[in-house]
Amino acid sequence: MKVQQIKEIAQRMEIPCGKLKKGELIRLIQCIEGNIACFDSGQSGQCGQQGCLWAEDCN
């Protein structure tokens, strides 16, 4: 997912984007959603969040 698309999701959730990097913004969204902030943490195989919006880009 491109950064602009992520920023649009954040704006709909009323999350200020500022100058956050892609991973930082995704982890912030994950926290606000009540999920584990595991994006790009090397735990993609162990997080257990099936159907995660970010799974395609995650490591």
C-alpha cells in the first residue's frame, strides 16, 4: 500500500500524520484499532492477525 493511501486511512480515523514514516503511521493505526502494533517488526508469521490490512507489506 502506498503512503498516500495510508495517510488517507489515517485522516478518516482523525489521526494526525505529520511527518511519520510509513511503518510508524501503520503501527499507530494498528494501536488505535486495538491491534498489536507489529507491522514491519519481523513478527508477521507470529502476530496471528489474519486478514490484516497491512499483511501484504509486512515482514
